[in-house]
Amino acid sequence: MKRLLFFSLFILLSGRQMAQTKGIDTTYIKEFPQTLAVRSYISRKFTNLDFGNQAGLYEPNSGLNMGLGFTFQKFTLNVAVPVSFLNPNRKEEWPRFLDLQAHIYPNMWIVDIFAQFYNGYYIKNHEGSGEDYLRKDIKVVKLGANVNYLINGDRLSFEAAFHQTSIQKKSAFSPMVGFEAYRVRISADSLVVPHDSPIPGNYTRGDFYQIGPNVGLAGSLVFGKGFFLTGAAAYNLGIGFSKAEKDKETRQADLLSGYFLRGFGGYNGERFSISGSYLYKNLNLANQQDITQSTTTGNYRIHLIYKINPGPKFTKTYTKFNPKNIITRIFG
């Protein structure tokens, strides 16, 4: 039977650094830019559609992935694929999808980028029938970016929390301010909200745009020797626009709020690390008459990381071909 294969390419470029400790307080953060961090991990990524009481929650046919990756000299590459023994209840012969997420955490900044292309959704236990409502025809494209500046980022390292290529030596907290922008397209062969009677605003294709600022608080608690809990919560208020098509095109604008939660925890040592992470973004979309909708995007992982100090020959060769360094040379 045909199986769905999903390849997720996760590339992180953290930007230029003039020196190893530039921009950080070394009493709080210890960096290891010349340490090669090799990781294995289990992850799940998704973007759900929530139509509230009108239809319920549409979920994609995503599942658990197993992946391998590495971080060296501020460049990270992770590749993950789904495996059948971790997903016994996953629906087969289902449309393919692609979920690309980049979570970039250079000093002082938090950057999250999304390029998601989902095909096929379903509602679990639709209306209490005990059966799933299948909609292979529903397609979702979500593109967006969320950027935050950590006011006390010289003392707080999200690179230590997520990639474990640095170590948070002391507890630290920081307010953060930022900006975000998203575009979401929802389309189907028939009306996206199933209903026995017509609902004003129901559509076969909807385009949604949102842009606006956000504020939040981040912090890391360090306890024992190498154990940590790191988190961030941000609230956004933005202007959202929608354009939907059924018999005729309709447009609407709304003032919308949402939130972004990030959580990390585990053990981070100089030789190995084991940790878990969870990212959750709530994005409310502009209404279409009586139709309200939102997306919820999640990414959770369990990492096991081993750290190696490569020899000078390997380091010299890698430095020459490091994609981050190549981009720096090209764009100066």
C-alpha cells in the first residue's frame, strides 16, 4: 500500500558574528562555536484549522517524525521523515504535504519563519458520530515570520535552549518586543464549512493577511548542574484582512489578537544534552461574515545531542564550505 513520505528540511542561519563572545555577557552564557553538535530527535509539526462551533477542528494527516541533524559554526541542518511504526493510525493514500519551519536564535533575537503547504484535512469524531469527516480536497498554505528583540538578550540564550550549542550558566529574564506578518490561503473543491443550511460567508477559497506588533516576556531558570527551563510568551495585536470567494468575492478587515508560546527544558552539558521543546502559535484570521476561523501551528521535539570537538583539518574545510560563510562572502 502506498505510503506518504514527508521530508522536512530545517535550515537555520543565525547571521554574522564578529567574535565568539560579542554581544553576550559571559557570566550568563558560555558559547561553543567550534563544537560540533550532532543530534537525533523525534518531532511533530502541524497547522490546524479551527472553525469553532460552526465546524470544529480540522487536523492535517501529520504524525511523528524521526530526524538527524547537526549544528556547527552557527549553522544548523536537520532532516526528518515520518516512520510507520510511530504512526500506526495515520491515514494512507493521503495527499502529500510539506512543512518547513526555521527557528533562528542569534544573540539578542528570536526569529521564527513558516512555509507550510498542507493538503488534506479531517475532523475527528465528527458531530459525535464516532467517524472522522474526511476532506482530502482542503488545502492550506501558510507563509509568515515572527521576529522578536530580546532587550536583555546579552544574558539570555535561546540558542542554548533550542540547539544546545551554548550553555545558560545563570538564570535570566528579558522583556521582548517584535513584529510579525502572515499570509494564509484556505481552499477546497466545495465549501470549507460543512453544514445542512447555508452560512453567510462560507467560501471555497479564502485569502487572509495579518500584520502587526507583539510584546512578551522570556526567561530561563538554571538549576542543579546543567538543568534548565526556558520559556517565552508573546501577545500580538494586528490588522487582519480577508478575501473569500463563493458566488461572489467578499472582503473584510478586523483588528485581531493572538499569542505565541515557546517552552524548552532538559539537561545541557558540555558533552551531551537531552531536552524537549514546544512551540505553539495561535493566529486568528479575519472573519468572513458569519464564518470565524483561526490557525494553530505547533512544533514539538525531543532531542538527544552529542557534542564533538573536530580536528583542525575538518574545521578548516568546513569553514570554507559553511553555507553561512558563503552567504556572508557573497553579500559582504
